[in-house]
Amino acid sequence: MGKKPAKKAPRVHSKIRDAKVRDVFVARPFEGLVDEAEWVALRELVPAATAPLRLTPEYSAKYGEREITMATVLPMAWPALTKPDGRVLLGLQRNDRSGDVNRDLAAALLKALESEPGTSVTMPVLPGAGPRLADVIVNAPLSITMRDGFEFWLDEDQERDENVAASLEAANASIFPTEKMAAAPAAYWCRVPGKSHVRWVMPQPEDKALNALARLAAAGEIKLGDETRFAGMFRAHSLLVPVWDLPSDPPAADWEEPVAAFATRYAAALRDDPLTSEERRAKQGLLGRQLSIR
């Protein structure tokens, strides 16, 4: 729903079973980070985006004030790379990994900080015990920049031979147009052939989010508009991600107001009182409309 299925895109998500050995499984690896839902969205939904990261005082004292950029994906799904001038790119979507994505990212970042400039980072499947993201980087909201392509991989003065140009062209061709919605955090619009989608990573615990959606479904208020359809939902790192099908032509900006209105309804539905019998039936119906990430 975020990239062309016919292409072998550089995006790597949690359904890929590359890691054959897992030392531990952390179902909600980004829990505790201020922008947990955005971390999940950037890992699972967004093809091309970047966000700057800052080292904590402890690690900046050790490694200096290094410029660090988190990217959705790097060339060849590398875990990280260090630019010739010492800048670090950290890849959020990658192949080999353990069952603890948070620890994987922290380990890759630390290795990049210790690597020679101008090199990519390789990591073992099992990084072992050690610091996690909140130990290494300042736990703050992400300042996300959406990208139309992967040109940010290369510096302006970097030589681009035929292989590099072909690789970049193939990566860019795999991207469906995707935009971050202003009406709600961790909500993203994308256009695919024949229709568009809004996908929203709900930051609440799964059961609380599901109950709220059930209340809205029972009340007939779960759609974003008359021409939209609630397609279903999937789980990503233990957070719920509802998906709406939209008409293809209207741009993302046209859906800001409907998404904002839904966000208001959803906030009101986040109650702790028991579901009614009608809402329980609606909940069962939602459970039967679970999607898979493709």
C-alpha cells in the first residue's frame, strides 16, 4: 500500500523474515520514545523520509557533536553509514535484525560513530546486550522531512557512475506518492494505482484503540467521508494501524479536514466504560477485517 508490489523496493518492514535467530523478541520496541507512533510509521509505512537525531550528553561527550540523520532506508538496506565528513545516516528499515529493533538501531548507530569516515556499517543478526535508543539519542519529537526520492543518499559533489544512477532510479521508481498529514500525528496519505489511502498509527495500546474504533463503527462514524471506505487495520510493533480507501484524484490536502474531524471523534471515543452489545459486535467485525503489510 506504500510501494509498487512488482518492484523489489529498498523498503524493509517487519514482515520480512530475514533474521533466522532471535535472542529476544520485543513486541513494542519503540515504547517509551516520545514519538513512538512516528517511529513505527517511518519503519512500516513511509518509503522515503529523514529526521535529525541528537546524541545524549553522555555520548556527545564521547563522540562529539556529530550530525546524525535517521533515514527510512539506506542503499542496500544498510544499517548505517558514515559520510566522509563524519556525518552519520542511520537506516530504520533494514534486513538482518534480531527480535529487538530498538537495540538493533542503537547498536548500528554506535558502530557508525566508531567507524571510519566514508564506510557503511554491517551488523551481526544478534547485537547482544547494550544501550538502547533512549540511552544514546535525545528522546524528543521527530522533525520529519518527507522525500520524493532517495537523492539524499548522495552528496551534491558525489560522483554518480552508471551503476549508482541505475540503482537510484530503480529505488525512486518503487515509491508511491506519500505525504504526512498535518491533521493527526503518524497519519500518512499515499496514492496507489486506482485509489489512495490514509493510514494512521494509533499511539494508544491496541485494545484501547480497538474499542474506540468499535464505538465509531457502531455509530456509523468510522469513515472519512461518503466516498471513502474503512478498509481494515493491521498491527505494527503492537500498535494498531487503521486504513481507509479514498478516491484516487483528490490530493492529500483535501483530506486534512476529514482526518481532523475523525481525530476529534476518535478522541471522544477513547473511553474506559464497557462496550455495548452493538459495539462488541462492531469490534468483532473489525477483528475480521485485519490486513497484512505488503
